[in-house]
Amino acid sequence: MVPELGVIEGYFGRPWQHEDRKLVLTRLRELRFSFFHYAPKADAFLRRRWREPYPPARLAELTDLSSHCRGQGLRFGVGLSPYELYRNFSVTARNDFIAKLKELDEIGIDDLAILFDDTRGDVPDLAAREAEIVHTALDTTRASRVLMCPTYYSDDRMLDVVFGQRPQGYLQELGRRLDPRVGVYWTGEEICAREFSPGHLAHVAECLRRKPTLWDNYPVNDGPVMSRFLHLRAFTGRPSVIGTFVAAHAINPALQPHLSLLPAATLAASYRDGAAYCYMAAFREAASELAGAHFAETLEEDLHALQDRGWHELEQDRERLRHRYAAFEHPAAREVVRWLGGADTVDRWVEDA
């Protein structure tokens, strides 16, 4: 079974440019992806400044993006992170939240995602508070589908280290309280899961009382460590059999929009080919389709350098590689050149720029 495939632009760092986003979404639709959720961490009007209305120019851009998606047959959604609203969901805060939802409705959204990720969650009744907020959204929005991302969106204990110990039975309580119509994002056994197994997904579905929607943190490469690497390899660890255990499968893309199409194409191939899937063959096919056979061959030759050695270790080779990729007239090659020049690497987590 091939689940609904999508993209959630949910990374830290510099957001994609508007025109790049539209071009990439057109290609994703050709790859049989069916939804896109706009939720970059650097959009302050969806996070720490969520109570403020969008400036007219930004609102017009999102409205254009919505129109473009719908014209391509893609569902368009927005991920709203009402920063720490669960700590004080007063009448005033509720009214502010409803006003924001109505603003997003005016953009034209098919999906609304309420995201509680990457905030502190050591609150005993966290699940009840989050469910109340999500149900307010469900009762207010004109979107035909509502999802949420839990504060503890993975079994990974790193979330407890960074954001406080998760309340006991949190996931089960959330599943019990949430309306069955609400989808739930889940990243797996780790924040950046190496694989998804049917056993794990069945367990999560039992806890949540619904199949999870995967928030797959590959090929995302944000932050001070991952931004030093280009995540180009084909998907592995996502056997087609997991399709029956998930409501949908969304990938969190890389900082490089056009290069993100490479792994995206291989995820579609993995579900399409099933047991016959060969990840290197899928990589070659995707790279050739994206920018031609010569580009595919060149990228495969440099795959170890770009994805495994990374920016710091390539200090002696960067200039040679920049000249090599500058010879290609393609936006994916220009992204390699830009990354080699250090433009996409960051020294700290970048949020709400």
C-alpha cells in the first residue's frame, strides 16, 4: 500500500525562496506527492510572534503559494506553533488563537497543523491542555483536515533531556483525548529515525488510537551539525510494508530545495517498487531525471565527500568541487556551489529570523 506522500517544511534555518518553493512543489506533484505543509521555524508569525498578523506582502505570498498548490492538485497546509499557549489558554489567549486561525483560513488552507514540538513540556496535564487547543482549532478552522504534532513526538530520550521529562502516559492520554478526526505527526523511535518498522508503528498507533502521520526527518540538514552535510542518498529503512501502518508519510526537506527532490523521488520509488527497490539505482534514476546523466554520475562520484565527509573536512577540496558544479546550468548544481561556499552552514540553531 502506498500512503499519501507529502512534505512538511519544518526545519530551522533560512527558508526556501518563494519561486524555488513553487518550482519544487510542481516537481513533487509529478512524483505523486499530494500535500505540502508550510511550517519553517524561521517564520516568526507562525511561532513566537504568532499573535501578530502577517504583513500584507507575506500574506500575499502565502496566498499565492496556496493557489499554486491547488492548481497543481496538491493539498496546501500551514503548521502553526502557538508558542507555549498551553501554559495559559485564557479567554484572551483563546481569542488571539481564533483570530490567527481565521487569518490562515483567508490564505486558503486545506490542512491545518497545530505544532507543539520543540518547546518545554514538563507539565503534568500537558496532553489535556494540548487537546483543548487542538479541539478549538478543529471547531474554528475551515480547513478540511487538522493534524497536530505532540511536544514529545518521538521515543527519543533527547527530547526529555532538552525539554523536560515527559509526563507519564503522555502519548496514551493524548490519544484518548484527541478527536478521532485529528491526525498526529510522529518522527519515530528517534528524532531523526534511521528506520521505521511495522512493530514500532503498530505500537504507536495503539497508543494514539490512530495511525500516525510520519514526520520523517530526512533529508533535513538544519542546525549547526547537520548543515555541514548534504543529505542526498536515497531513502533506506522505509520498507514499503510500513504503508499499511501509517496515515500518511511526510518528509522534512533539506535547506536546499532542488536537491531535496533527489531523496523525495526515491521515497516514492521505494513505495512503488516494494521488495524490488534498489536504493542506489533509485538515486541514479532520480539524479538523472532531475538534471541529466552527467550530473547524476558526478554527484554519485562525490556522494561520500558531500554527505559523509562534510563541509569542514572538504576544506582542501571545496574550490575544486565548486568549479566542478559551477559547470552545470541547473539550480541543484547551484545549490551545491552555494553550500560549498558556506552560505548554508550555520553555527547555531536559527529560529524566528
